[in-house]
Amino acid sequence: MRRSRLRAAALAAVLFLLAACSSTAGVSGADAGAPVSGGSLTWAVETEPITFNPHQYAQAKARLLVWNSFEALLTHDDKGGYLPWLATGYQVAAGGKTYTFKLRTDVTFSDGTRFDAAAVKANIDQILAPGYAPTVAAVQLKNLASVEVVDPATVAFHLTKPDVLLLDFLSSPQGAQVSPKSLKAATNLKAGGPELAGTGPFILDRYTAGQEVHFRRNPAYNWAPANAGHTGPAYLDEITYRFLKESSVRVGALTSGQVQVIEGVPATDQAQITANSGLTLSKGLNSGSAYSYYFNTTHAPFDDVRVRQAFRDALDVDTVLTAVYRGTATRAWSVVGPTSPFYDKSLEGTYGGNAQRANQELDAAGWAQRDAEGYRTRNGQRLTVRLVQSAPFVRDRRDILAQTIQAAVKQSAGIDLKVSVVDQGTATKALTDNQYEVFDNSRADTDAGAALNLLLYSTGAINRTGVKDAALDRLLDAGQATGDAAKRQAAYREIQRRVVGEQALVLPLYAPNDQIAAAKTVGGLSFEPTAGVPNDAYNVWVRK
Amino acid sequence: MTLLVAVLRRAVAGLVVLWAAATAAYLALLAAPGDTVDSIIGDGADTPLIRSQIVREWHLDRPAVVQYLDYLWRAAHGDLGRSYLLQRPVRDVIGEQVWPTLKLALCSALLGVLLALILAVLTRRPWARRVSSTVELVLVSTPPFLIGIVLLSVFSFRLGAFPVSGDRGFAALVLPAVTLALPIAGLLTQVLRDGLDRALEEPFAVTARARGLRESAVLVRHALRHALLPAVTLTGWLFGILLGGAVIIEQVFGRPGLGQVTLSAVTSKDMPVVLAVVVLSAAVYVLLNTAADLANLLVDPRLRRS
């Protein structure tokens, strides 16, 4: 029965070639010489993770820590595909409803537990346990029916409907494999830390809250994916990540040699790095959705497509980005980030930066009068749109950007953009009560389709435009149902054409990026393929 | 016997203050917009299923009064609950951060008071006073954040004399302690100097001088005692400065401590941690005020007689 099902699935089967090799984009190493083993490194990071349990992962800024000690079944290559990691390959059967993974048989967790199909099942069972990881259960695993241990080296995922995003989940931190023994034994399971054992090239052995986290090399490690840069154990003996929240302090610590690498260098501090001949600066564009303004179409004024178009035309995005980010930001033209294989390049230059057209559109939409302060009005009501930002989640100077946009749209088209930066509770209340017209967001999902499902599906968990479009839902379903890259690309292109082009539901602003600055003695630093965030420390070395 | 009653009365009053602080904080968090589920979800995915699981996990479906009474009951038994955000027992979260903050607070308080005493006594000449009070005014009005960054860039980034971050030995404590001590020293010096000026004009100063005491002895042995009284009363203020300052100093210097815990707990509405911090602060405040009262007894013999 099982054999025949697998054979029948041969059409849809995708089998990995272990030789499939896509090199990691290196950003440092010219001055660091050939890789050397040994030594230690101190890396100052901006964000202290709220949890070290990969299943609970929710901060893209914590991703570089996760992969030091945990690994997933697959990993992303740099072309939108997947490479074997703890799995050696997979087959798709039953019309995309069954994914069967062959697992490596030479892998052990750092606590001595063997990695096998039962371990994979134990991880999924844990994720589905009530109250443990509700977000993962409700989003990434919503189409999962069951997990079947076929034999110790084979595990099958049965789905309720075809869902290629399963592969994205199984290459994500939430899908990382944790030793089943430590899952049972941990006293603070959801917080993670030294209690949880993984299979990664490093072992988390010390965490001082508010200060640093320390990893030591896993000497038994010998199962790096093909794009990791080398094989065998990691180069570094140990690595310390120090939490320094102030960017100027991180930069100062680097320039004075107290740390060798820093992550998170805002535009205002980048000149200090580039002016120093002993340091390098590199940037990686993140995956997922671009940082965009979403228009709330459930009530006036943005229920009128002309007003949405007018808002976009009223704004010269390049000018405001240059003003706020001093030329370090990459303009976005679509809701999908420019590094995604689904990105629709044809949208570039098709809208925006045309104040004259904006004014004509607003006149046509009935917002033809002006009040004493120069804002447009209709039937005595001012053209006011509200953007509510939650203070704990404001980053990348997005509050400053909002103020700049506020000034720009007022000047060019008489639109009153009201920006308020409030606490999380007030922000959530504004969203639930539908007291907003603009919603800002960027998502760091590695598969842009996952972000679009949340943002655009009529029942999406972050659908703030209020769009309920059956055709759009069908397209999103189509993009999720197939593993065929060309079909997926066609579906997501069509979605972007509708959402960004035709319906102007969204105003894409910039593609978020991450920055690494390092002493030139450090080699092997890179950004993770697809995700575009700083890579883990597996391939990093320090010149002696 | 009277002593025992006095101590008991103090203890009961302290407990009432703790209860009031916890209740006030609880009510404030309850009144803040958005409910607990909202703050746990943050800016992530939000579906009914996710919500119901969170509600079940933290027992948020009970009426607020029941949750409050349950909290009090467990707190009275030493169980402060689990952090919504960090998923660890609050006792651990707070426990491991108390010592780094305490170390910082003690060092800065000591340094600040010492500096203030020295400055107030030594800068009696008109020109020294002028220079000193200008500096004090600048220190009091400069945000600690700025002082920290300036000290860091000079002594850590440029001269490499002290490490930038962490709770790693004495050297790492110097810059944060100095940063926090300077504004304290600034204000205390002004208060002390003012007290000294007044005391030196009192008749007893004249009497002391007439007995042939040297001016420095009059200053230190007699006038300083009087000047200390208003300064001791400032202990409560000092505590506020230390706690508030710790939030910023720990952030700038990458130090572990209660300040950082408080900041993240407040911004994410992590109720159990916020409540614990409030109760802890109230407890310390009660202790400090008691200590201040006792210190006043030592400084001022008149109080002992009554």
C-alpha cells in the first residue's frame, strides 16, 4: 500500500541531489586569510531573545542564535528552493497531501539522544500540545493531519489539503528539531536555554539574562548542509553574543576592539564603520514582505480606490527614504520583498511620485474642497487618515519615516495623515475597533507566500486591509497548493498585479535589511540564503 | 515592650503598603487599554484559536476579581507566578537580576553621598563654591543617558580603561556607578551646602567658635550634623533616582538587572513581572524609610528624647 502510493507519486516527486550546491554569500574573509580552527569570538547583538526554544521563535533578530544549536530537516538555498539538512530528501505523494522525508542516520543530539523519525514526530506532537505553541499550530501546521513514523529513517507528513508551505515550516526555526528527552525534562520548556539539546554545530552552555549568551563547539558535529561553507565541526571553539541595545554603544564597542562583530548598524552610525580601515560593513536584504502601508478598505476614505491611488501618487517614496535613511534603504515596489523568487519586477516605476495626478484623483473622488489649514475636505469632513504604531514594535526609525510621510502628503495633496505611537494595548484596541485607516507592517517569513496568506487572505490573521476577495483567496490557495516553482510564481505575480497594481491596497515603502559590521580579522561571516538575516557562526573563523 | 510594639506597628504598616502597591499596580494594568491576550499576541498572528489557547494557558477566563484574589493568595505563599513573556517563574526572572542592580545601586549611592560630603565641606570658599555649584547644576540637569554615553566614549571607546558592558567584575561596574552617582552627588551637594550655610549662622556655631574650636571642626562636628537632617530625608528620592536610573544605565551599558526587566515587562504588559517589581520596590522603599528614621535618631539627639 505504502509502496504503491509512493510509486504513484513519482510524477510529483522531488528528489534531492546531495551534490546540489549553492554557495553561501560570503561578506568577509578577504583579510582574514584561510579558515583556521580554534579561538573565540564576541559578537554584540541588538536583541536579547525572549526565548531560546526554537519552537517558540518569533523574532527574526534571534534567528542567528537559533541555528547555532538547532537544525531543521531542510534549509533554504538562495534560489527559492530547499537543500537537505537533517533530511536527505523528500517525496511528495497523494497530490501534494503527503510529504515523505528520508532522514540522516548519523545524527545525535548534544545530550546523546539519537535523531530519528520518532524524534521528528515527538517534536511535532509537542508543538501541537495545547497551550505550547498556539501560533505555529494555528498558522504553519493548520493543514497537518498526522505524522507517521514509517521506519526509523523515514517520516511522513499527511496533510488535509496540499500545502507546499510545509517545506518552509520544516526549514524554519519553529520546525527545528529538539531532543525529545530534553523536551520532556526541561523545567522551563517554553523559555529554552541550556536545558534544551539540539543537533547544531554549537551547544548553548551559558545564558546570563540581560547580558550575554555563550556557545561552545559541538565536537561531534558532522552533518552541515551543502551550502554551509565547509564540513565537520565549526571553526570557533566558543562564541559569546553580548546584548547591547544601544547602537552607538555597539559601534563604540567594535571600534575599540571590545567585540569583533556587531549586528544592527543604523544609517546614522554607518559612516563610523566605513571610515575605519580595520572594519567591514555589509548588508543583507530580508525575505518576506516589504515594509508597507496597508490601506483599510472597510470604510472611507480608503474604500475608494481613487483615494488609495492618490495617497501613493502624493508620495515620492525615494525622497522620503533618502531623507530618513540617508541612502541606505532599498525602495520596495511590491508587497513581496525584492529578493523573493516571486517578486514582480514589472511593478517598478508604475505608480507614485506624481502630485498632480494625486490631486486630480482626489478631486474626482469628491475631496475637492480645502479647509483653512490646507487639508482637503468632502462634505465638510477633513481627509484624515490614522496610522497607529505600537511603540514596542517600532524599529528602523519607522516613527520618523511616518512623520516625514505625514509632511509630504500634506504638502503635495492636502492629506491629513495622523500618526500616533502608542502602547501595545492601545494599538491593538484601535485595530480591533477598526479605528485606523493605515496599518504598517513587514514580515520576515522566508516564503513570501506565508506572509501574503496572513496579510491578504480574507480570513488572514493579519488582514488589516479588510479585503475579502474570493479571487484573491483562490490565487493564494493556488500558490500554497503546488510545489511547482513556475506555477507558484505565476500565482503570486497575479496576486501582486491585483493587490499592488490594480487595487492599490498597499503602499510598499522599503525592503528591510540587516547589517553586520566586523573587524577584518574575522572571516566567514555571511547572510543566510533566502532569509537575508545574519548567518549563524558555523562557518566563522578568526585570524590568529 | 514599647520597642516591640513599635516594631510590630512598623511591620504591619509595611505589609499594608505592600498590599496597596500591588493592588494599585494591578488596577492600573487592568485599566490600561487592551487586555492580557492582546499583549501576549503582540504584533503576531491573531486568530480565535490562538486566543482561546492563550486564555486557557493563563486561566484568563476567570473574572478579574478572582484572578486578583488568586494572585494575592499565591503571592502570600511566595508564588509570584510565571512571566507571560519570558515563560519562566517570576521569582527566577527577578531573583537573578536583583544582585547586579543592588550592586550598582549601592556603589552609586555610596559614591554619590561621599562625593557630596566631600564637595560640600571642601568648597566653602566663594570661587570654589561658584565652580562647584555650576558643575552640580550641569550634572543634575543632564540626562543620565547622555552622561553614560559621554563617559563610555571617553573612558571605554577611546582610552580603553573600562569594558563597555556586562556584569563582569569591578572594572565593568565603575562607569555605570559613576554615571548614576554624578546626578545624586549634584543634588545632595546643593542640599548639604545649603544646610551648612544655615547651621553656621546659628548661635551654636558662634558659641563653638568662642570655645576656640577651629573653623573646620565647627564645620564637620557641629554644622554637618544639622545639614545632614534634610539630606537623610531625601533617601526616598535617592531610591527613586537609583531605580529610574538603573533602567537607562543598564540599557546603555548592556548590564543585566531589574531596570531592563522592568522596562520590557512594562512595555509588553507582562503583569506578573510588573507586579513583582512594584511589590519589591515598595518593600525596599519601606525598609529605606525605616532606616532613614533610625538614621535621624542617630544624627539628632533631640529626636531621641521625645
